[in-house]
Amino acid sequence: MSEQADLEAQEQSYTMGYSEEFQMLLRRRSAANCAGHLLPKLGSGMHLLDVGCGPGTISMGLADVVAPGKLTGVDIEESQIEIARSAASAGGHKNAEFQVADAVKLPFESYSFDVVHAHAATMHVPDASAAVAEMMRVLKPGGIISSRDIILSSCFSEPEHGDFDNAWHVFGKLLSANGGHPEMGKEIKGVLLATGFCDVSASASFECFAAKEDVDFFHAFASGWFFAEQTMAAATKLGLASADDFARWRELLDQWQADPAAFAAIAWGEVLAVKPG
């Protein structure tokens, strides 16, 4: 298979897609709220690789911390790289550069980076071990890897309304069907140890939606993404849910939004480790 065909195949298997609704979620992300476990380990002058950088919303904050060092962001989707480049230019992040690349075939020499960061990236790579091995290859001895991924079984939306919890399960099955790993956040520590990393430390955190404006955002995102024609078609084709299921869940989501006690959270597992040397 050609390199271009590889890229197209992986793009098609990316569960989240590149809809405006998903871009809304990405725009909420930053180094402060998504890489707090890594920030104390960073210093000026470092060369940092951001794998699966998307539109660069986290990358920009990381670039600020390592300046005058360099940030290199890679993503398999060209449209995301174009957005990241535009954002870097508009924000004056002259030390940030972005390029299209495959996480399991990184186009860099070995021992090139002081830090490799991957947020919600490893969970989407079918061969997660191969991706982590590539991240290790491009790290300098003593370099740091940071990976943060979802723990779907610990995500929730409360209070319960009907069988809406089943919608979470369907998302996990869609992710698995595309070669993803819905529990990678609690599996990634073992992957890093098996790859040969040392000084591995793990923690967990929640991305919370509790204030009224955040509940409204979660409702808008779920309405636009989970109930998008493409998502529903994929789920029904796989036999995971019916049109009636989606219609019922949409009503339950509306009920949840209107509930004063509404509270949802996405669970994340985050791991730091060091390349021996």
C-alpha cells in the first residue's frame, strides 16, 4: 500500500471525524487544561514533538513553555495541520511548526526530541504499541513521553435518564470497530512499560461539564456529533443501535440538559515516562 493510501485509510478510521461539532470540543482544549501533568517537566529550550496535534490548541501553550525551544506538531489529517499553521502564525508562535505525518511512521531521525506529547492520540491508533515504539525511537535518551487517553468506562452523564448510558457504550464500540482503544487511558502505563520506558508514573483526571454553560456545550456537542448522520449510519450498519434507539437517546439528552442536576465528565488517564539512557 502506498503512503498516501495508508494516510487515507487511517483518516477514514478516525472515529471522531473532523466535523465542526468536534472542532468545537478541540477548541476548548489547551495545555493548561489537558497537559497539566506534563507542564512541570518542561523547560525553555526543549524540542517537543506533539503527536496527533489536531488544530494545535494544546500545541500553542506547549510552544510557549519550551520557547525559545521548538515545538513540532504532527497529525495525519492535512486540514488540521493547516488550521494549526494558521493559528501559529496568527498567535506569533514562531517556534512552532506543523506537518502531516503518521504516528507509526514518524519522519524524524532517532534521538531528535527532548519530549514527546500525545493527547487523545494513542487511543485512536490500531497498533498502539507500534506508535509508542516510534515515539521512543525519536526521543533522546533521558527524554520524556506524555500520553493522555480516554477511560470510557469511567465517563458518565448524571442523573440517569432512561437508557442514555447505552449511548456511551455505543461510542466505545464504534471506537473499537475502527481499531481504537476505549480504555487506553488505563492501559497506556502497561504499553509504556512493555516498550521499555522507565520511571513510569500514572494519574487520572476528569474533563467536567457541570456549570450551566458547560452542560449546554456538552449537549450541543453530543447533539451535533453523536447524532450526526455519519455517526448514526456507522452504528446502525454495525448493528450497534437502531434509528429508534438514536431517536430515544436524543430525547433523553434533551431531558438531561434541562435537569438542574445535570453533570457529565470524560475520564482521562495520563502517563509520564522516561526513555532509558
